[in-house]
Amino acid sequence: QSDASLNASGVKAGGLVETSGDVLNVSSKAKIDASSANGEAGQWLLDPLNVVIGTQDGAALADADGSNTSSNTYTQEDTTGNCVSQPTAANTNKTSYVSAQQVVDMLNKGTNVSIEAQDVNKVSSIIVDSAIDKTSGTDAALTLKAQRDVIVNKDITSSAGKLDVNLYAEKKKNKR
């Protein structure tokens, strides 16, 4: 659930916090710690199906001005080449929402964040629908890996420490 507490902190090195499940809802209220008191921070790995990185509760992903210009949906093809729109009322239950603020908080602690969207049909995607701005802490990495698309609608930046951004999209056209 969105306000869970997960701890894998260490003295010499941080640990690995793996958050697995088809559908996740991670708000900024979650308490996640993979830090290290005297060494290298750890990693937070999430591996759900489709992922939207957005507002705290994932319920309203409108742009800051309320215009919702990105419409918070994306179009993709399923394995048979048919176009589908994600998320919709029919498949919202297969879309995970991760708070952009939670991602920022982890990066600010120097914890690497990896989000891997995958499913058996190979049509999982990731949408960045809120800005991710690392503003403090040591170097960190953000890795977004999807079987279909990684769609970045908002900026990913760092004003403190190095931020490695790794985007992997395995989009392949299906043959009919």
C-alpha cells in the first residue's frame, strides 16, 4: 500500500528495497530507506506493470496549471497490433502510480531508483507525468526500463550532485 515502511539501511553500504507486484500505488507518505550511514547508498527497485510517475496519490495527474494537456494517457499497440489507450476505465486497475516526490526523496538521499515495467504480453510502459528534480544529497541514478515505451512528459533534472538518467524502451513493431 502507499504508506508502507520499508528499511534496508546499512552502516557501510545501503541495501536493496524491492517493491514488486502487478499494481503498486506509492505515495510520498511511504517510508523507504536504503541509505548508508558511512558508505554507498543502496537501491530501490520497483517492477510493476504499467507505471505513471505523477502526483502524490495518482488520482489526479493534471498539469500544474490544471489544463491536463498531456491527457495522462498514451497510445500503444497490443501484441496483435491493435491500438489501446492506457490507462482507461477498463484497465486502470493494471496501472501503477508512483509519487514523483517519493522518487525525488529517494534520489536526494543518494539512493538509486530503478523502475522496470514488464508483463507477459510485452506491452508495459512508463510515463513521467510530473517533474523529477533532485535538489540535494550525493550522486544517484534513475533508471526507467519498459518493455514498450518510456514517455517523459516532464523534466528530469538535478541541481545538487550528479544524476545519471537511464531510459530503456524495448518497443518492437509486431508483424501481422
